[in-house]
Amino acid sequence: MKIGLRIPGTARALPFGEFCRWCADNGFEAVDIGEVTPDIVKTARDAGLVIGSADLAGTRDLLSVDKSKQEAGAEAAKAAIQAAADNDVHIMFCVFAPEDPSLGRAKTFDLWKETVPPIAEFAADRGVSIAVEGWPGPAPYYPSLGCTPETLRAMFAACPKGLALNYDPSHMVRIGVDYLRTLNEFAAYVRHVHGKDTVFDQEALYLHGNLGPSFHTPRGFGEDWWRYTIPGDGVVDWLKVVQRLEDEGFDGIVSVELEDYRYWKTWDAEAEGLKRSREYLARYVR
């Protein structure tokens, strides 16, 4: 396994080559990118980094009720997959969140099973996997597919070729799903891992429960009673996670996804959070 990272907020304003050199100098071995272009791939690899994942375009349109948008989404997704394959990039990252969150997950799945399996097959034929992350999406609908074992089972049953999992335990912890049991069930599908954690605040939970605060805005990346944090500062047992991945033969990237209000808004803060995350994960990832 290798430790990589997803590019956080202000770091995206840095020249990409400079950022890649910083990553390599600070012990990171991989970087997740958005669009795949020959220049971006060459810049990362010249710095000694592996491309961990690239973002899949078109997913929102694929889950639209508008047929013309579905067609546009399919074209965008196939173009992104072909660009990845042409540049020897093999993992496409995505969240399957619908255009209209009020549809509900069941109706969204009906759209998904019509539009996405052909795209996943197109990817598989080119040696590319589509790795879905289980971000549930915002209240009140929590509309994203793949955020629960229930929907993951349905998705993998409907799409046996080309679909994979970006395992991010922080999202399952947030919604009360057993993240280790989920890993045990779906370990064979894992192609990419996000290094992110979740912490709970018992005082905030006492003050306003899971309704969120009444008199102030919640801190970033959470609702005060819960929030995302860097690995090691939350409840995830990363030793058990890495051991289970090793047992499955996973030899991919554990990629730090920096979503922690304490390490945000300035590059200095983000750099500190990234370094702390890598230092902690390096205790287990080998």
C-alpha cells in the first residue's frame, strides 16, 4: 500500500508541479487528480508520484430524469474514462448523487441501473474501475447511492463489471453504519481508500441532539455533534482497517482526504493537517 492524498482547498491554487514536489518531499507517494491530461499525469509522475484516482465526469447528469442530460452525462463519462485509459490511469472516483435529491434513493437507483452499468462496462473494457464513494449527501434527503450496505448490494448486483468501491469509513461512522462489517462484506470491491475520520461531540449532542445548533452555524465539515477529522483524531480503528485490507490483498492507495475545519482555509493549515494525517497513517500502512 501507499499513502497518497486528495488535493485540498487552497492547495488547488498552487502550481501543480510545486504541489507535487511538496507531496514527494513530505512522504506522500500518490496524488488524486480531477481531469486527466497528459501534462497533469506527466507532472505528477516526474515528481515521483503515482496517480491514485481521477474524477469521473457526468455522474450528476447520468442521474437526471432528463434523457438529453443522461446522454450528455454518458458522453462526458466515457470521454473521461478514455482519457484515463490513454494515460495509464486505472481508477475513476465518483459520488452518485442525483440531480434532484428529492427523488429518494429508490427512484435514483432506478435511473442509475439504466444509465451507469453500460458506462462501467465501457470502463472495464479499457482496464478502468469506477470507484464509488459512500458520501451520503446533505440533509434532509441524504440522496447519494452507495452510502449504505443496502444500496451497495443492489449496485454490485446490477453492475457486475467495472464498478468498484472507494472505501471511506468516515461516512459510515457518521450515519451509524458498522464500518468494519461493511469492509468485511465489500473488501473484494475496494480499489481506493480515503484516509478520513469522524469524531462525535457528546456535549453538542446533549445540547441539541442530532438536530444541529439553534444559535450558531456548525463548524466546518459537520453538524457540531459530529464532524469529519483527520485520521487518528476520530473513532476509526485504522489498524483493523489496514489489517483487513491486507488480508484481502489490497495493495492500492490510502489517500488522505483533508476535511477538518482545524486544518483548512490556508495552505499552512492544510499542510499541517496533511503531514499529521500521513504521519499517523504511516504507523499502519506499509
